[in-house]
Amino acid sequence: MDSFTAPLVILCPLLTVVTLGYLLTCVLWPFGPCRTCDGTGKRRAPFGRAFRDCTRCKGTGRRLRTGRKLHNHLTRMRRNGTR
Ligand SMILES: [Zn+2]
């Protein structure tokens, strides 16, 4: 094993495990916490102490994961193409 293939032998299985783990996460938990409000669904008003619903997640505190968005897009495209 030379110096070029040694990192690849370690990196390829690691990337495979990380990718499969992310795919499993997208299947089991399609929603993640909103990054703007950290999953609370509330944002402090610009002035004063009032709280408002987060505009990004519309107060749900959840966001669709990027991998799940891609899965939904591909599923929709396949359904429309094979109908
Ligand atoms: Zn939010």
C-alpha cells in the first residue's frame, strides 16, 4: 500500500457510513429543527419583548432536511414521468 491509496482505504468506508447514516436519518426523521429559531418556532420582535412566530418555519419550529427535499423532488418527478 503506497502513500496515495492509504488515505483512500480509510476515507471510502468512512464516507459510505456517513452517507448511509444521513440517508437513514432522512427516512426516520425527515424534519430537523429550524436554524433560525432553533426549533422553538418563536422569534423575538425587533423592538420590545414581544415574541412572534418565526417567519422561516411559520411557527412550527421544523424544517425539511435537504436530503428529504431531494428525495421528495425525485419521487415527484418519477411519479409525474411514469403516470
Ligand atoms: Zn423557525
